[in-house]
Amino acid sequence: MPGLKYDSLAASEACRRAFERLDTEIKGRLIINEGCSHPCTISNTSPGGARIVLHSPEYVPPRFDLEFTEDEIVITCRKAWQSGADVGAHFISALIVHLNNTHS
């Protein structure tokens, strides 16, 4: 039965992922080598990672920083996979940077 096969695939996909994903369309920047950056869209997120869509296909190294530009949040990531301009990222650590705050 086709319906059962589809349900089995959906169940196995859900079991494979540690966290549920949330669809987003957040503007971001993929930062490589402490400065070189590429604009991107963060198309979905979970507590453990994100799917990133670059504006054009680029080489992405095994480790990089991902900036959520509106919130000024920077997260160090490990590349899980890449297919053209689409990149899967596992979050390694997060550092919240508030560029607008100054300390007196």
C-alpha cells in the first residue's frame, strides 16, 4: 500500500532527527575565516542546527560561523552536508554579540 510506505518513510525521517525543525526565513551571513562572509537565508532551524540557503553556490568549509543578522547572534557550526547553495549546519556553540551595546 502506498500510504503505508509513505507513513513509514515519514516516521523514519522523524526518528532520524533529534529535534523538530521550525520553518523560518531569516536573513543571515555565513562567515568564513573570521571575516569573509556570504549572505544567506536561514530557511529552517532546530535547537541542534539549521538549513542555510546561500544566495549563490559557494564552497563552505567544515566549520564556519553563522550570523542571524537581525538579532546579532553568531553561532559556530559544523557543516553536515552541502548540495549546491543549500547547506546543512550542526550548531557547535553560540555566542550572542550585541554590537550596539557599549560598556562605559
